Amino acid sequence: MERDKEKIRVVIDTNILISALIKDDSTTSKIIKSGIFEIYYPEDGMFELKKYRNHIIKKRKKSFTEKKF
């Protein structure tokens, strides 16, 4: 792969990922979804995501409700 075409590799932690999952319009969420970076996430972090799954869903619903008003 040519150097100028390589993506920057970024490791994100659970707090960053949860924040991005809760707020779709956040800068963090946009950066993660942009495809500019090659995102890495520790496999152990999946346990944390499962642990906080209901919290994330609850916050997302609240966020969507607030946007409607």
C-alpha cells in the first residue's frame, strides 16, 4: 500500500465508543463513521458495551426525543 493512501490507525476506548453510539451527530461519531481512519477497538471492550447496552439505548432514545422538540 502506498504511504499516501494508508489510513491513520486509531485505537479507541469504550468511553469514546459509547459516546459516539449515544450521539450520532457528535464530532466523535462523525469521525468514527467517516472512514478516514482505520479504527481499532479492544476485544475485551465488547464486554463493557454489553454491560452498558441498556444505558446506551436509553440515552439514545432520550436524545432522539429531545431533538423532536
